Amino acid sequence: MENKEDRRIYTLSKEAPARAVLKMSIPLIFGMFIMVLYNIVDTYFIGLTKDDYQMAAVNLAYPVMMIIVAISNMIGTGASSFIARCLGSDEKGKAAHTLTVAFFLTFLNSILVMSVGLCFLPELVRLLGAKDNTFLYTKQYVQVILAGSFFTMGSYTTGSLLRSEGSVRYSMTGMIVGTIMNIILDPLFIFTLNMQVRGAAIATIISNAAGFGVSVLYYFCGKTLLRPSFKLLLPTKEILSEIYWVGVPASLETLLTSAAYTVNNNLAVNYSELTVTAMGIAQKVMSLGNYVYQGFASGTQPIMGYNYGARNANRMRKVLKAGVITVTGTELVLMLIYCLLAPLLIDIFTDSAEVISIGSHVLHCLIFILPFVGTVSMCRMSFQAMGKPQYAFGITLIRQLILYIPLLLLLNHKFGFNGMLWAQPFTEAIMMAVSLILLTGDIRRIHDKKYNAILKKEPDENEFSK
């Protein structure tokens, strides 16, 4: 146990920055690839029903899943940031207490989400943009997703908590188990039991439950650095404030993304419900690129949090630089692959010539976010790791509320469907510049010789809590 602990702490604190970033990120990216399969399995098997309206329903329901993930991120991101900083400052007892509180809060939040969502289900489905041909299918899918929200929240939160202590492989195992279960259960529920779109949702929830169960098992088998305890169930004021200080902005970021996604769907459905289907397929295909940059950003986050807690500013700068260079290069390679293979990738999910044509066009536009979005994510996650969520949330606020949604509405009005598609690439290009200005400014301040000297002699606790 001690040797395992030493290896994990060495990776966070001393290993060469580029190697540490790759070591923390590659297993997570592999797990993210598994998550790509997890997310497209429903789309693939529902596509085999030859019913494009069921395909559209899954896409329309996606913001509900994003809301559930947003609330789990509130606890997972907030707790994991504080846990990493506690480990960096050698406060293992406080880290274990935070872990336990995170599990308890996840349970409470899942009960709240399920209750409110099911009470207002018809209104929610209409808000998502479902119309005559998609209303019933969307309602069936959303109902099951809400009923099983505890397992979805538990799966996402536990993954973040495992990564906070450097246990990336354990986090990945839960993803793999969930995905394998989903691949097995989807055809069983959709076709064998003839439950169609409702069956896809049931398979997803059971798979989430399996992944969550495997992840939790690691804690109770003594495989992790930290273990939850019923004795630590009651939170302290400090733990709650730290979780919500970082977690609430992280949650709001995902909620804003969900709102933008809903606006996008409501605009697309005015062109046709098959347009929603095509956009949904293109976005699922794009999820490969999205999960790659998220994997790098999430893998770098605990390294940044640990070294911020240890006041090792020089290492933080080197880790950030290595992370940004690596993620940008990787995304450019993926951009080329998508450009060359767009029609073939869309064709995997549908036989409709119209959907393939629209989906390929959508994908050819969306790939232009890839050179920029990785840097934006890396900057945002770095600020979260340092316990500075106001900067991370500011990036998302500008990105979604000030730029993307207004551009979406304006360009759609002026240039129609094509204008709507180009709103996101324009947004990400601007946000890369904004994010780098914010981050490089903070790096210059952290690496100022006078500032480092103050940190070494007498750390300013108020400064690091901002």
C-alpha cells in the first residue's frame, strides 16, 4: 500500500511534466474512448430500428443527461479539487472526510433530481423541443433516465473522486464495465424485449449502476489511498464551502452548456425533425474529439491541484504548458480524420440519404472547433484545480451566454442553417484567446519571483482560497 501511495504521489509531485501529463491522461483518454462507445451505443442500436424519430428523441433528451451530469459534477469536481489540495498539503484525514461527504451529497441530490423531474415530466419534454412525432419517445427515454439518476450521478462522481488521488486506472475500470454492460443490454432491451427507445434508457441506467458498483468496490477493498467512513458522514463548514466554492461554478458550466444545446435543438427542429437527427449523430461522432481533450484536461487537473496545495508554482507552469501542447496537437490529428471520413462515420448510424448528407455537412463545420476547444478546456480545468472556480466559470459564462447563444441566434437569423453551424467554431476561436489571456496572466503572477518568495516563507492562505 505504501509503495502504491509513493508511486502515485511521485507522479503528482516530481515526475517529468510531459510524462506525468501522459501518465495521468492516457488511461483516462482510453476510458473516454470507452465512454464514446457508451454514448453512441444507444444511437447505433436505435438506428437499427430504422426509425429516425426515435433517433431524434435520444438527441432531444440529451440535455437531461447533461443536467444530471452537471449536478454530479458539482460534487465530484468540488470534492476532487479539495481532496487533491489536501493531499498536497499532507492533510489525509481531511481528504477522507471530504470523500465521505461527497458520497452523501450525491445521494441527496439524486433523490431531489428524480422527484422534481418526474413531477414535471410533460412540461420538461416540451421544453426540450419534442413535437408530435418525437414527444412520446422523448418522454419514455427521459422518464427512465430520471428514475435512475442516482446511478448516473454516482458513476460520474466516483470517477472524479478516484482521479483526485491519482487512481486513474480504477476510474477507467468503472467506465469499461459500464460500457460493456450497455453493449450487451441494448440489443436485449431494444429488440429482444421490444422496448425500443425505453429499452435503451433502461440499459443505460443498469450499465451506470454496474460501473458505479465496481468503482465503489475499490474503496471498500482497500485499493485506494482514501476510504469513506460512516463516522465522517457529517460535513464541516470548511468542507461544504470548499466543495460548493469549486463545484457550483462547475455545475453551472454544464447547465449553461445544456441550455445552449437546448436552444440549438429548438432552432434545428424548425428546419425538420430529421435535421435534429442528423445533428445528433454528428455530435455523437464529434464526442470522440470532445472526450480526448476532456481526458487531457481531467488528467492534468489533479497534478495541478496537488502542486497548488504544495505551493510548487514552477511545476504548475510546466505541467500546463505540456498539457496544452499535447492536447492541441492531438485535436488537429482528429480534425483531419473527421474531415476525410465524415460521410462514412455518419453512415454507420443511419441508412437515410438525407440524414447522411445533413450530418456530413454538420460534421465538416463542427470540426473547426477542435484546434481551439482543447486549450479552452485545459485553462478552465486548471483554474478549477487551483481552487479558482470564478475564473473557470467566467470562461464558460463568456463562452456560452455572452458569445455562443447570441451568435447562434444571430447567425441563424442572418444566414440560416449554415450560420447556426458556424456559431460554435467562431465562439471557440474567440474563447481560446480569452482563456489564454486569463491563464497567462495568472501564470505570470504565480511565477513572479517576489510572489514565490512569499509563498515559501509565509503562504498567504487568503490568496490561495480566492
